Amino acid sequence: MKTSIKLTCIFLILSLIACKQQKEIAQTNVYFKTDTPASVQTGGVKMLTIQTAKGKFNVWTKCFGNNPKIKLLLLNGGPGATHEYFECMESFLPAEGIEFIYYDQLGCGNSDNPHDTAMWSLPRYVEEVEQVRTALHLTKDNFYLLGHSWGGILAMQYALKYQDNLKGLIISNMMSSCPDYGKYGEEVLAKQFDPKILDSIRTIETKKDFDNPKYMELLMPNFYAKHILRMPVDKWPEPVNRSFAKMNRSLYVTMQGPSEFGIAGKLTTWDVKAELPKIKTPTLTIGGTYDTMDPEHMKWMSTQVQNGRFLLCANGSHMSMYDDQQTYITGLIKFMKEVNDGSFKR
């Protein structure tokens, strides 16, 4: 009798394990299911045609996974970098069943480059994102938007105009005011430099000799490795190096300006602090303790939107998705899942 009960229990346990494995396989099959099984497969890559005042151009996108409830569109920083530094997401989001979409903005990476500085414009990029959303059939029921750095500016500006199309907003490592960003660089970050090194950097900037190799030689160990990505520069992750190596300098200088301290391009006066209370979409702001952006400002932003939360990457800098990876990714996933199931609270 006892033997029979034990065998029955073992059988039930094995059956439960088998059912769980079958369910996991089924979920995986659904996640990687293509929307167009009869067509030629491209690994999720779609070239989307966008309309501008200067004509039509193509932008590159790549969808990873299939989840009708959570679709995360990634906006790269720079301005002028590429989607490639987001490749770390592949190590985490598929396991959670979260669909995400790489996207090179116009002038970046695999997308068309019109070589026209008149097109490097925040309002035009907002309309580009909206065209990408429409083409990819993203809706208020599934559309999550993550903007990192410059992408955070773009995400905020998009939300202020098109938030009715959003389900969730993630503002990663970006303040809501470029004047405040510049002030933080001058009054906080610059003072952390060795005075002699800072003087050498300032001398190069005063002469506008930004192509001088000495400029980056000084900045890489003294600024980048402390506030952009807190790892020895020779150990930076390959996707980051690959993305930064493809930086569109015309776009970067036009929007940001040539200096690493403060801002001097088209975005110099950009400031939406007073408009944040208009954003009702559930919002996650992310900042790093050692960021080029003021983490206290980013925490404050989460209190200004109607439904916000702040995530501090205590060991992170501007690329917190790498130098405080577990904190960043865990917080990001938690936010999206809670918004999805209706349990999100600020």
C-alpha cells in the first residue's frame, strides 16, 4: 500500500514537471513565432519608410520576440549613437517573455543618413518616432518606450505630445532640463577632476581643438571611465564600443555641441521641467549615482509626473545598464510587468 502511494506521488510529480516543461516550450515557441510565416524571414528586421519635409527616408528596426502585451521600443542616446549598446537586453528580456525592438534613428547606424543638419531637430524626431510606432502597430495596450540619454529627451518630448499611444514610459539616465544638466557638469562633475587635468581639458576646449587626440586621452580615464561607464576603458563591453565607434559626429555636435561638459548645440535651452505634471503615463526614471546626470534631479522627475517611480543604480553611471546591470534590468522588468498586470504603484 505504502509503495503504491509513493509510486502515485512520484508519477504526479513527474507529470507536473512534464507539464511545466511543455508549457515553457510552448511559451518559447510563441515568443519566437513570426507574424509572417509564409514570407522570407529577416530575423525581425524591418526597414520602415518615414516621411519628412525633405522627402522619404528609411529607418532600420529589428523586433526580438513576440509578446502582444509588452512591446518595448528602445531609443538610443548620443545623439548619433546606434541601437547596438542595447544588445545586453538579449541576455535578460527573452527569458521574461518581453518583446523589444531595436531602432536606429534617422542618421544613426543602419538607417539612412541624409547628411543634412537641418534635419537634426527634436520636433522632427518626435514625428519620426510616431511614424515608427504606427508602422510597427504599437498601441496604448502594449507600447512601452525607453529612451536613454538623448533618447530620454526624445521620449519625454514624445510623451508630452503622444502619451495617449503609450502604456509605459522609461526615462533612462536623462534630466528634464539641459540648462540644469550643464550646470551639474560645471558645478559638480568638473570639480571632481584633478585641477591640472581640468585645466588641460579647458585649454583644448577654449581653442575649439576638439579633434586633438589629447582631448580624448584626458577624457577617457578621467571622465568616461568614471561617469559614462565605470569600468576600465580597455574592458568596456564590445557592443558599447561598437555603437560609440559609429557615432554620427554631425548629429552629435549639432544637437549636443562639441564639449563633454555642458551643452552647446540645438538642445542648449531645452527644458520641460514645468511640463512633467502633464505626463499621466506610468513612468520609470532611472539614474546612476555616478551619472553625468544629477540622480537627485531624476528622482525629483519621478515625483512630478502623475504616476512615476525612481530607480537608483547605486553603483551605476550613465551606462547603468552595464555597470549596475542587475539593478537596472531587474527594476526595468519589474516596472513593465507591474504596469502590464495593473499592480504598478509609484
